[in-house]
Amino acid sequence: MIRDQEELLNSVYDKQIRDYFKEALDCYNTKAYKACVILSVIAGMDDLFKKIDMLSTEFNESQRSQFDRIRNQRNNSKPFERDLISFCNEDSFGILSRYEIKELKYCFDLRNSFAHPSEEECTAEKARYVFSVMIDLVSSKKMLGGYVYINSLINKIGGQFYYPTIDTSSIISITSNALTFVDDKKYVILLKKLLDKLRDEGTINYEYFISTLINNIEDIDELNSSIEPALSEGDIQHSSFEIIYRLHPNVFQKFDSNNSQKILRTLLEQSAPKQLLCDIFQEFVKVHKELPKHLIEEIFDNLIEEKGNLYSKNYILDKEMKRFLRILYEHFSKVCAIEKIEFIVDLYKDYKIKSINLIISLLFDLKENILVKKLLDILKVKIVSQTYSISNPAIDEFLELMNTDFDCMEDNDIVDFFFSVIEASERGSTSAHPIVDNFTENAFFQYVEKSIIDMNDDYFSESFYKKHDRFIINKWRIIAEKAKDSNIANKYNEYWNKRIQYQTDEFQFL
């Protein structure tokens, strides 16, 4: 495919050099192909010299001597181009690769052929090739940062004041500017060197720089192969991943499945903050759907803490559990997420779990109505449990429910919770007393006031025969007296009148 020469011309960094290439392009357009080649090489070699000269302050004595000799040749109008190209060899500086040096030498040979009478034909293809190579390899770059520049840059990064201010935009700006002087093909070389420095010195500046460097590496395969050894050896601390995520969260989508697993394993082994674990896990599952089941299990276990002893167990759900399960559900595997939620629900039925309200809220969000109904019913039973005479954790969980949770509940569930709480209070649970005593001031009052309207004869009958009427009637009356003319009071009066009939029916049954 023929490249757009005008677009290529616009990529030339230096304006003066761009003018040379503009003349070369004008020659090409008039079919003066030899002139195009000659002008392209002159422009490119002059630009190469300037870019190497910018690095001269980093040269050692031997390198400076070699370059001074080339400078003298150029100043005295003697051939210097071939020596300059060789000076950039990969072994010494890494400014140009062996392939790039070969390309430049070929362009220079073509220039020599066409600058003197010869039988070699200069075609449009050859002219385009030379024009493109000189711009691609030299003039489209702000600077040719090879090993000399890279080593100098690494030393500067380690300095105390390399990043004057520690804010995200400033760090990214400083790093990005430094990277414009490095050939993007050498980004992975820079990354390897910085990872070695990070392992040996652990300076936070290296973590800042690595974050934006990884974000700029476009060769995903090279990136993964370069970082894999450091991940395998455990050289990278979770603090580094935290900085990377803060600066460039999307970077984690670049890692392949193997490296993603290594990073998650590192976070687990180093007891990284749970929020960071979920942050990075979320980025991974956006692109990887094949993470092993045992790794998912380990993350899940990391978010649920078991306490107590053989005879009395209780569990605490980390606040990130809700988010982890949502990520599973929405980005990884709905089936896997439901299995984990069912495990928690079953666990809650037999043991105490703190923060179960997070799961209730999640299930409402996910519209998993069957599971949330099951969990709500378990919570109701635990609220009226006589096991807790002093403090009932289930009531604490009820109090943690949010208005958005009540908004999603069916009317029967809201009324059930109302009677469960007043029954718990009547049974002596001190956790329930404040709720009942101040019920009309509680936000839950408005939900009950709205829902209790639909309390019908069937519900009345069930309340009397199955819901321990004697444990609710007194507290209900107290609330009704405080909230006269309310739906709660009206339903109490209605229930009280029907209660005589229920008692008669019960007596006749006996």
C-alpha cells in the first residue's frame, strides 16, 4: 500500500528539517526521483547528527572522542554519514537497531549511486522508500533515546525531586514528556531496567514512571514477556500495583491471562487492600473470562472472615464482597456469582454473619427475587429469635438496610419486618426496644404506613394463629396510640375488632 507522503511529511518533528523533506517531496511529485533520494538522505543525516549531538552530554570519554571526530568531518565538509550511522550501533548505544542501521546504510548507498553518473535506475518506489525510511527512523522522532539516554533517564528518575508535585496529572505529564525522547521500540528495554531498579531500590518514583510507561507500550506481547519474570519472582509489591491503578487503571487490561493470575496471586499473598484487589480483578475480568475457579474461590474466601471457635462460629463479610459478587455477576459468570451468593445465604441460616445487608442490597440490585426473598425470610426469623436476650445481631443488620432496600421490598415483607421487630421487643431483645419506642420517628415508619394498607383478612388470620399474636398486640397498640389517625393505628383497630372473632373460632376449634 502506498503511504500518504504528505501525512508522513507532517510527522517530521523539526521545522527546518521538514522544509528539506518538503523540497524532496516536491522533486518526487515532478518525477525527479534521484533528487528526491539525495535531498531525503541529506535531510535525514543532518537530523540524525543533531539528535546524536543532543545526547553528547551523556557520552563517556571514548564516545565523546569518537563523536568529536565525526563532528570535525562534518564541519570540514568531509564524508561523515557512514561513520555516524555506525556510531549509533546497537551494541554501543542502542540508539538504532541492527535492522535500522542496515536500512539507513542502504538508503545512503542509494544516495551515493544517484549522486553520481551510474546506470542504476531510480524508480518512484525507491524514492518513496528512502523518503519514508529517513522520516520513520530519524525525523519523526523528537529524540533518539538509546541506551545512553535511557541510563541517564533512570538515574534522574531516582532523584528525590524528579516529580516536584505528587498529583496524578503532574506525574503523567512529566513521565510522558520524558518518554517522547525514547524510541517506542525501546520502551520494553526501559521497563526491564526500571523493574530491576524497583526490585533493588524500591523508590516510589520508579513506580510512578513505570505506570505511564506501561500505558504507552503498544506491543502487548512484548509487554507481557518483559514483565513476566518480575511477576514470577514476586519482585513487584502491591503498592506498585496500587500506584499503577491510580494513574492508569485500564493498564491492567493489557496483561495476558497468565500475568493477570500472577498479579492477583501477589495481591492475595501480600494481603493487599481488599478494595485494590477488587479494583484490579474488575479490570481483568473485562478481558479475561478464563480465570481459574480456584483463584476465584481464594478471592471470595479473602473477603469473608471466619471468627469464633468450633462451637460458636460467626463470619464477617468485607464491605468489598458486594462489589466482588457484582463484578462476578456482570462481567465474569452469572452462574458463579449466584453459587457464591447461595453459599452466603445458606451460611447465614446456620451462623451469624455481619454485613448480610450488603447481600440483600446486591440481590435487589440484580433483581434476583427468589434469593432475596429467601434471605429476607431468614432475617425475619433471626430477628424474633429468643437466642439473643440482650443483643440481637439480626436487628443490627435490619437497621443497616437502606431506604433503597425498602423501596424494592414487597408490602408483605415490610409488614413482616414491622411485626418481627415488635415481637422481638416483646420477647425482651434490648436491640429492638429503641426501634419500637421511637418508631414514629424512624424512616421505616413511612414504609410501614404505606404497606400496611394492604394487610387483609388472610394476613390478620395468619398473624393471630401463626405469628404469636400475644407478642405483637401490646407493642402494636403503643405505636398506634402514638400515631393516631395513621394507617398503622387504623389497622390496629381493625385487627383488634377481628381478634375477638379469631379467639371465638379458636375456642370452638378446641
